[in-house]
Amino acid sequence: MSKFFKVAAFCLCIATLNTTMAQIETSISNGQQNSLIDLSSVDKFFEISDKTSLNKDISEDEWNDLFSTLGYSIVGFNRVRRTIHQEMLMVAFSDNQQIKRDSILNLSTEDLQNDMITYLARLTLINFLDIKENQKELRLFRETYDFDAIKKLSVDRLKSFLIQPVDSLIIFPSIALICNEWGAWFSPSGIAFDLNFFYNSTEEKRTNTLAHEMFHTYRAKFVNWNIKSSLFQVLNKIQDEGIADLINKTDIESFMELGTPQEFIDFFVSTYDNTPQILSDLDVIVRSFINKEISEDRFNEKVENFEYSGHANGYYIAKLIRNVGLMDELLQTFYSPVEFLKLYNKAAKKENIYVLSDEFIKFVENLEKEQ
């Protein structure tokens, strides 16, 4: 299975965790909370795109001002992402860039498989061109939409999803709108929505996506982050995204995003459909270690390089558990990857699909007990 496809499948996800668990805990303990919807990133973007459309040069200070706004700080733009963003903005909004636009848009899937940077650039360009075409409507939306009104709706949605929630731990984060590739991003400092994504979403989808992101912050207060095992991190990611996806996803098609090549969509769907086999493969790795067929170093290497998708596989498991009538049990143990897997086994037995071995379950139980 191609490493690129693994990363590309991850890029399909609406919500991307751009942080470490320690940062999340620090953020929550410090009570970071702000109801303001920050629009400075969008405003700076349009300032630069307007100048670009007039073939005016953009200074380094102007670029720095853009990337220092809250929205771009939330996403966390490294040098590569920053370069992609700058170049695709110029390509999208400049009148003299048609040849380069066409060359990027016409790239084949085979071309994209071998170049992750170009893949991200293509997604960004497609969204920027859509922003350019609809910028009049987007600017009006930015001026007239009641952004603060969504706060209560999203808090209520998360409360209705949880069983006996602790209200004081439901934190409405700082929210910023940006112009980036299509999607939303979560970090300790808040949530960033792409303006075009937010504009094209229904009010229900906006509300549910915010509730999804707040679930991650809420759950982080209950998880035992002292477990440093790579295996635990994999299982935790699967549970965290899987349960959260029940808030704002209705089916597997809900994950598909603007500009994603069909082959990558097919891969994401295949990863979802093959979840029982993926769990079986992980089970084999764990039992090989238990039976001393592989060393601890080799075991850790296999787990660290294990190809899975928190969203695709997590959603499959969470949806399976819900569909067999175990939703209450799922939410009562939303912080425990071990209980998540035990519920999966109950559901899998009912549906006659792969059931994780007793050895596997015992192994991950011991991981928790050791802490």
C-alpha cells in the first residue's frame, strides 16, 4: 500500500488534529476560550488577492502579516505549506498564470501519487479558483453572516450527543475563518474553517462540524495521556475520530472533499470497507510480539508504520457499534480505546465479521494498567 495514498486519504478528513496531546491538555487547563469569530485571515487574504489581480507585487511583510493572523496560526503553516499557499494564490488570481493553472489542474493521478506537495497545491488551487469565481458572494457573506449565533447551536449539539456531559468542560473555542484548501483544522488555540467550506455548508453542517471539534477538546480531559505506547496512540486516534465523526457525518460520502481525485476517494472508501482486515493485520502484529516472534523494536516499528485511517477505520467501528444498539455504551466509555475495541468485538460477533483475539484485548488492557 503506497505511503502517499495513506497521507492522501488522511487529507480527505474535514477535521485535522495539528497538535500534540500535551498541548491540548495545557490549552484546556488554561481555560482557553473565546466566542469571537476572527475574520482577520480572510480580510488579509482578500487584500493580497486584490493586489495580485492588479498585478501588484506583494511584499514579504504583507505575507508575514497574512500568516501571523489567528486563522493561519491555528493551522500552523510550515515553510512548505506557506510556499504552496503563496504560489497558488498568485496562480489563481494573476491574469498571466493561465498556462501554469492548466498544467496543475491537468495533472494525472499518477503524477500526484509521486508528489504530495503538488497534490496539496492542486487542492489549494482548486479552492482558490472557486473563491475567485464566487468572491462577491463570499465577501457579502463575510459581512452579513451572524457568526456568533452558531455558538449556542454547536454547544447544544455536543451536549445532546453526550450522555450526562460536564458542562464546564464543554469549551467553545476561538474560531477563525481562513482561505486555504477546503476543510477545517483544530489546534489548542482554536478552530480554523476555510471560508469557502463554511460558506458552502448548511447551517446544520457548520454546527455539527464545530461540535465535532469541541468533542476532541472535551474528550482530551478524560484520556490517560501517560500511556506513551505507539499502539495506544493508534487506537486512541481511531476512537477519537470515529466517535467524533458520528456527530457530523451521515455516511462515507460525507468525507469527500472539493478537488479530490476519484482514485483517492476510492482508496478512502476501500480503507473504510477493509476495516475488519486492517484490524486483523494489527492483531497479527500484536500476537507476533506476544509470542516473541518479533523483537520489541521491530514491534514498535511495525506499529509506527502501520497504515490505517483514524477517520475511515474509526467511523466504521463507531458506526458498527451504533448500528447494533450499543450507542449508550459507546458514549459512556468514550475515553477508553480498550472499551471501544471490546464494544467492536460485541458488534462484530453480531455481524459475523472479524473479532479481535483475546490476546490482543488482554495486551491493550495491560497497557492501561501499567500506567
